[in-house]
Amino acid sequence: MSTPATCGRRSLLILVDARAKNAPCKFALSDHELGPLIKLQADLLESTKYTMGVINDQYRMIKEWDSGEAAAQAMATGDVAHPDHGLHILALQAGMYRFLKDCMLGIISEKFEALLRGSLQADTTGEVLVIIPHQCPYTVGYSSLEAIVRESQYRAPTLRYIDRLEALVSACKSEAEDHIWMLREYPSYFAETVNEHKEHRPELLSGVRCG
């Protein structure tokens, strides 16, 4: 079983790998969704004719539309964002890349000046360079659903790699099988589950007249 320290190191490696291999625009919407602080709800935003691009070459670009309705329709597609949300995305990513820069400075501090000058050359005559795999393999048949959810925020948000989707389906299947097996084999778990579901039955809710 992985320890918290191991999981933390693994998450950092996944984060560095994903951010190094993908442009910031790939994470724009996911960073916004996973960073709830200072994020205004959509119904609290002021109507505007301006939007900020969040995909490909339109990333960070401000566009003026003919009307607020046209801008709102464009924001609904997910290709652009409200300027307030766009500012939130840029602020989050600025902090993220400052953090990654500090990490890299800690790893290659003695070579940073050479890197800035462009004179740093990879030495391929010595030991083989260690490259972080884009998809870290698992040592067990399936991953826990909790592990997949926790690691998803560090990975590039894409379904390009089917093995991640397969791992998610496998985790859900195994979680359901474990639940059914425990219902059958452990009376205390069965009783706890039944009581938990009983509390949410509509006929047990208090009524205005019947109490």
C-alpha cells in the first residue's frame, strides 16, 4: 500500500510531466473547475460582449461579440470564458507555473544559468536519462476510484489515452463487487447499509400535518 509521502511524490511527478508535455490552454477549464476559491458563479456574472479564449491559439485572446447573447452562447460551448473567469484562470495558472519553476530550480539549480543561456546540452554518453512516463503503470489489477479521482487533477484532462478510462471503469466495477460481497458476508455492514438507506426514504420524512 502506498504511503501519503509516496502518493505526494507520485502526484508531483505526474503534475510536472503533464504540465511539461501540454500547453497551458489544455488545463484552462479544469484549473478553473478545480479552483473554487474566488470563482464567481455563472449566474452572478455581469452580462458582457467580451470573452477570453481558452483553447489552442485563442488562449488569453480577448474577443468582442456583436451582443451579450452571442457572447453567452459562445461561452456555453466551452471554447471561451467570461473575462472574470478568464482572469481567475490566468491567476491560477500563474501561481501553478511559479510553483513548477521553483521545483525545477530546486532540481537543477546548478544548471539553471546554462539553461537560460541555451548552452545546456543533454549528456547521452552516460547513464540513460530517466523519463517520467505519461501514464504511470499500476502494480495491481485495478486502481481505487479514490486514487484515480485524486490523480486526475494532476493529469492532462483528455480521453486520448484509453487505459485511464479502462482503469476508471475497472475501479467502479471492483468497488461495486466489493460492496455486494460485503452485503452478503457481513451482517453488520448489511444492517448499516440498510439503516443508511432507510433514513432517506420519502415515507419517513416529516409532513406538515402528520408530523
